[in-house]
Amino acid sequence: MRIQPPRLKSFFLAGGIILVFILSLLWGRYPRSGFLSPFALKYDPVAWSLFWNLRFPRSLMALLLGAVLGAGGTVLQTVLGNPLVEPGLLGVSQGAAFGAALAILLAGSLSWLLPFSAAFFGLGGLTLSWLLARRIRYGGSILRLVLAGVVVSAFFSSGLGILKYLADPLSQLPEITFWLMGGLMGADWDAVLRTWPPVLVLLFLLLSVRWRINLLALDDRSAFSLGSRPGRERVTPGADYRLNGSPSFCRNHDPGQEAGPMTPVFPDPAVEIRNLGFAWPGAEKPLFENLSLTIPRGKTTCLIGSNGSGKTSLLELILGWRSPQKGQVFLEGRPAGNIPAGERGRMMALVPQNERLPFAYTVLDYVLLGRAPHMAPLAMPGQKDYNIAEESLKQAGIASLAQRKLRQLSGGEQRLVLLARALVQKPSILLLDEPANHLDPANRERVKQVLALLHDMGITLIVSSHEPGQLGSLLDYGILLKKGCPVEMGPVEEVLVSEKLSALYGIPVHIAEVKGRRVIIWGE
């Protein structure tokens, strides 16, 4: 049964807006301070003229502008994943102010030029912020964009100060000041008729994509895994990574050679990597070079290695979130780069170590985002999507949390919610980055139960872990990684042995059998 979203708050909000709008038409100083009686409109021509020619168009303009500003602010905060973001942080407000002041200074009486100049420089400020953010190598994409926006805002603010200094203090400067302060004293029916068509069109477009915009509140990597292209749908800086030509330090096979014993070849693999090369910007050596391996279909394969060994990077390369400088990744026999975003989201899902949660989504709303790859760009979740989401919550054992706020959950419960979101995607390949890390024993067992269910469903599981013993008997194959090199790959019984793990981690490792389970003991 579909769980209906709460509508009472929306009803009261709409009612409050209508009430305030009506009060604004009747409140004023004529014929005395206070409310104007509606009956006076019929008998007092001055009251009718005041009501119809002044208060009504000004109130409508205030309603339209408020709707645009509210919708624009909501989208901006969602896209940047921060409820405190406003246009001033991206250079938009300061750019528009500079453009308006420049139009007043140069064209004065040409009132039609002012809004075009303000819009042009506002978009110019956003563009400059985006271009500057592409050059910043610190932090994530959103942080880069905000830092660049602060610089661009300061630049346009300085330019505005120069224009004010050059403006005529008796005519141009007051006009600039009043424009910056804003006001609706000049609003009339002509202004309303010019304003409402573009406002309604923009609001309709935003309403059409309102559900998909929620994807952009997630981390870029998570949004990408759900079939979105955050680089196109959000202003996201890109990076051009190049191999620096340093010699390889990883013994993988050269192009054209057959894989050695460390990289067995499986028939009809779920994932195949051929001669892959990848380096981080500024790195002295590539992380992966001529890396080739295959991952079997319908099995659980664990990437094992210490921190910094390349486990998460390899998952991101398989996902397609990061692009190799050379070589290719094949998903179920197809080049990953040729698979459309939506189809990739239906084929493969990601469970990250943690997720940015900027807003108080309910568990059900958050899990529903996993249906995005199965929906048209402008579609809203339907009854089928709700049913699938509820079934996934049951499979993850958290159906009772459906209406809880995601931020109110424990770390273990949030990890189960991430698994439920992946179940909703109905993938054939599931990537999991340290799924049992930092969990208490009870939640670890619940995560293992869900993974066992996925394994029995024939889903290919690719798991990264620096403590493979946490996953017990779920593992079929293991890949030992050391500084980007696959030291060995094979059945877990052959890979998870004391000597090999001791050599991998550089400390003594002992393996014992306890009630049929392999227990790894670290250290002496």
C-alpha cells in the first residue's frame, strides 16, 4: 500500500499565502489607517482606484517575485546541497547589481536595457564562478564552486563601488541605490502583464523536474550511480588528468599478452578491465597502469588491501565515475563508456561508505531516489515505485523506519537504508565500499544478511574491505591490492591465507576456524 506524503503542511502554507495576499489588498492608510471595508469599493471611487490600480498589481508582483525567489532559492540550495547557500555566494547577485549600475550609468533613460544588462552580468557572474572553479584543485566540486563564487562576488562588488564613485550624485547615484534596495512602487498592470508569462513558464519547468532535482542533493558520485549526469545537471568543475609517463611499478600484463596467474580470466564476466591506466593529478606515479582483470558474474568478489591501496578508486573506475587515461572497462561485455546513463543506473548500483545528507529526507523518500534510472526525466514516482521501495525496505529489515528522518538514524541503520536504495535500483552489479566498516556486531550481521540475500538472487557483488573477515563466508573470490597492484586474485580459500595477508599488510596475520567460519586475527 502506498504511503501518502504529508499534505497538511502544504494546505496550511497555501492557505496562509492566500490570506496574506487578501489582507495586503485591504490594509493601508485610506480612508484611515487599518483595513479598507470591501463595501467601500462599491461606493468610493477613490478606494476602488487605489485598490485596483495600486494595491492589486503591487500585491500580484510581490506574489510572483516571491514565488520566483523562493523556487530559485530552493533549487540552488538543493543543487549545491547546502541550506545556507544564496545567489550572493556564486556571484549572481553582485553581477546583476553591477550590470544594472552600468546600464544606469551609460544608458540612463533606456529602461528596457537595465533588466537585460542585469540578467547578462548575473549569468556572467555564475559563468565566471564556474570557470574559476575548474582551476581550483582543493576540496569537492561544491566547495570549489562556492570558493570561486566568493572571489567573483568580491570582484563585482569592487566594480560596483567604482561605478557608484563615477555616478552623478544627484541623479544616477540615487537611481542605482534605489534599484539595489528594490521596491514595487512603480508596479502597474503593464508590469504584471510583462512579468507573469515568463514566471509561470519557469515555475512550470521547475515543477516538472522537482523530483529529479533531489538527485543533485546527493554526492556527485551517488547521483551518477543513479543514472544522473551531475556534470550536466549541476555546474560541476571537471578535471583533465594525464599520465605523467613514469615507469610502471605494478606487474600487470602488457597489451596483447594473456593474463598471468594473478589475474584469472572468467568466461562471460560481469566486469572486465583491459590495460587500464589511471593517475591522480600531480602524482609522481600512476595508481594503475596496464591493469587487466575479470570479475565473475553472480559471485561476490572482495577487493582487499590497506588504506590507500586503490580499492575505492577501482570501484569508481568500474562505476564510470572516474575515467581512465587509457584502457577500457567492460560491463557485461559492453564498453562502459558506451552505456547510456539511465541504462547504467539500471545495470549497476553503488553503496558508498557514507552519504552527504543535507536535508531531512524521510527513509522512504530517500530510498525512492533509487527508482530514478527506471523513470522518465520528468516523471514522478508512481504506485509501482512505492511498492518496490516498500518491498526493498522489508528485505533490508527496516520497514518500520519508512517515515523516520534519515538524519535521526544510527550509522548502522543508515547503511541499511543505502542497501535498500540499491535494492530499489534492481541492479545486476552492486558495488559496496567498506559496507561493514564502523558498525557494531548487530548491525554488521544485519548488513551481512542483506548481502547474503543479494548473493542468492544472483547479483554480482564487488566489495572493498581492509578487513575481509567481517564478511565471513559471503566471499567467493578475493583480489589482494597493494598500492594499486593486484598482488593476487583467486578463490577466497586460496587468497585469504596467513602468509599472503601478512605480506600484504606488513604485520603478522593468523587465520582460525571457529564454528565453520574463518576468523582473521591481526598482530601477534
